[in-house]
Amino acid sequence: MKKNPKRIGLAIIGAGRVGLFRGEVAARHPQVDFIGLAEIKPDRAKFVADKLSADFVTADYRELLARPEVTAAIIATDEHLHVDPILAAVERGLSLLIEKPLATELSESERVLEAIQKSGVDAVVGYTQRFRRRWLTAKEKVRTGQLGDVTLVTSRAFMNRLVALDNYQRTNDPKTISPMVISGTHALDIVMWMMEAKRPVEVYARSIDKALGPICNGIDATAGMITFEDGSLYHSSISWALPVVWPAAVYSLDVGIVGTEGVLTIDDTHRDIVLATNISQGEGYAPDASRRVDFLGSYPPGDVALGELRGPMREETEQWLNRLAMSLPTQHATAAEAHNRLMLTKAFDLSAKQKRAVPLPIGTSDTKQRQGPLAAE
Ligand SMILES: NC(=O)c1ccc[n+]([C@@H]2O[C@H](COP(=O)([O-])OP(=O)(O)OC[C@H]3O[C@@H](n4cnc5c(N)ncnc54)[C@H](O)[C@@H]3O)[C@@H](O)[C@H]2O)c1
């Protein structure tokens, strides 16, 4: 470990929920001596700048990136707006923490990955679940061979529809938004991280759009299977169209890992802490007044208690700052892994769209064929 940690001048681009969470963690880190914000909504910019006692605030991320104090950047804009700020930060040679996904289009993601690799900047992507003990333990059991040869992994993700509605409303191109690309990617990353010794060769999937199709031209759910080179299987299902009253704020997950010598099951549904109340509070993801029952702990970044974020996004941000200051190794997803996850989620969508098995990996030209709503196929 280096004894002389480096100073960090942090640029936060996009001061929404995640920009604020990460900014609050950074503001408490001893090596961070400058925080600058770029946020296009003036009220939000002021609110977050006051909370963080930010040193610099602007609506123009280029102006922020030009500041000499800046050594690193967090890209926390909406999912479909990551590309331009990433490319500008890469050009400036900054270390990066990028929110997932790298981009929402495969060609854009490829372009971003190329720029990152060519420049040699240290860029990691916010697959926050990697910082939870349960997934780290699972990773360790697979890595050290305690389950034998892993032959089957299953993941089932249930989400109420608030995240889906929010995503479809925010985009001007609903075709780039899908449950796999936006949310399924978290479960997929955990599983593919555990299975990193094996090469995925085929995906077979189907989707359904009976609930969200009529409302926002959206997809409700996708179920499918990845086959690995040695015949092992990953069976995945996600629905982000459960009724708004479904008590999990975001993710409610069930994972099974079966090997030749053992099995590991992980109930990550968050049913162990249930809050029911008549009083609606501004907690959780885009809270809806009709939601009076909550599985606490189901908001992936963590929970705020005693004025501070507690949970995986705090750990992930702190470890990233330590990685920058002291060159410590961390388990953050690399940009190459993030691009791979986008490719795989797009392959699920492509297979569902074309109603056929799709060989892996897919390329940019494959996804270009995917046009129009699901029901039109
Ligand atoms: N890892 C996790 O657990 C996790 C959880 C939630 C969200 N996320 C990811 O974090 C990202 C942000 O999500 P969020 O929930 O904070 O969204 P949000 O809508 O609360 O915040 C996004 C902010 O970016 C701002 N913005 C957009 N374009 C901008 C630009 N060019 N310059 C400056 N500001 C700009 C918007 O005005 C908005 O305030 C998304 O990619 C999302 O997928 C990750």
C-alpha cells in the first residue's frame, strides 16, 4: 500500500439521486479537497451544491472538466446520457466512475470502450451489488471451488413498475430501454462475475409487453437462458412491471447456484424487514403515495440513516476513492466488463425480438436490426 495517498479533485456530472449519494460520501473522504458539480436543472444543482458545500457549480460539464483542480469524475447522468460526458472526461485523462450501463446502444458502448482503452484512463462502472457481502461470499465459494464445477445458475428479479415507468418517461427513444438493459444488468453482472471462468456461447429468450406496452410502448418482462461453452446454464428472469403496490422499492432477487459438489441459494428478496405505515415518506425510488408497505433494504444504493447513506453504494464509492488515492485493487467492474454486460443484455433482447437462439457475442450490426415495438414482430 502506498504511504502517501494522492489528493482527489472530484467532478460529479449529473447531480440526481446517485450524484448526491456519491457526493456525500466523497465530501467525507480525507483525500477529496475539491468537489465540482455539473447539473442541468438549476434547482437541483443548488440543492446538491448546498448539501455538499461544493467548490464549483455549473450547468455545463465541459466547464467543470476544464477546471485545473479536477483529477477524477463520476458520470451520473440518466442512463441514455452517459456517452458525451464520458468521452469528454476521457479526453481530459481523468479517472472515472461511470454509472451503468456504459451506454444504451451497443455501438455507442463500443465507441466509449475504445476511447477508454486507447487513452489508458482508469475507468470503472457502478455495478454496486459487487460490494455486498452476500455476493462477495457467493463469488468466493464459486472461485475457491466449494461448489465443485458450477453447472446451473438461476436468478429471478421482481420489481414494481416505478423504475420502468420512470425510465420510459425520461427517454426520447423507448427502443433503447428494456428491463434487461436497465435493471436485469445488475443480476446478470453478479452471475457473469461468478461465472467469469466460463465462456457464454448462446442466449435464448422471450419477452412480454402486455402491461407496459399499452402504457409506454415498454417491455414488461424477459425470461431466457445463457448456455456456456461447456454446457453449463444460466437461467434468468426479470419483470419490472409488477403493480406499484409490490413492496420492494427496486430489486427483489432470488439466486441459486448449483455445482457438481454443492449448492448455494441466496434469498435477496428483502422480505426480512417489512414496514407498513399510513404515513407516506419521501423514501425510496420515486415513491408513490399508494405504496404504504415497503421491504426495507430493497433500494440498491442503500438506506439513509442518521443523515448518511449506509450500504453498498457508500462502500463502492469509498473503495473507488481509495483506489484513486492509494492505488488499491478493488472489485469494481471494468469498462470492458460493462460493455460485455450491455452486449449480453442486448442479446437477450435480440433473441426475444427475433424469437430464436442467438450465438454470442453479438455485434453492432446485429442490434441495428432491432426496430419497432415488440408486439409488431
Ligand atoms: N448502481 C446502482 O445501484 C444505481 C442505482 C440507481 C441509479 N443508478 C444509475 O445512476 C445513473 C443516474 O441515476 P439517478 O437515479 O441518479 O437518476 P436521476 O434522474 O436522479 O439523476 C440524473 C441527473 O443527471 C442530470 N443530467 C442529465 N444530463 C446531464 C448533463 N448533460 N449534464 C449535467 N447533468 C445532467 C439530470 O438533470 C438529473 O438530475 C443512471 O445511469 C442509473 O442507471 C445506479
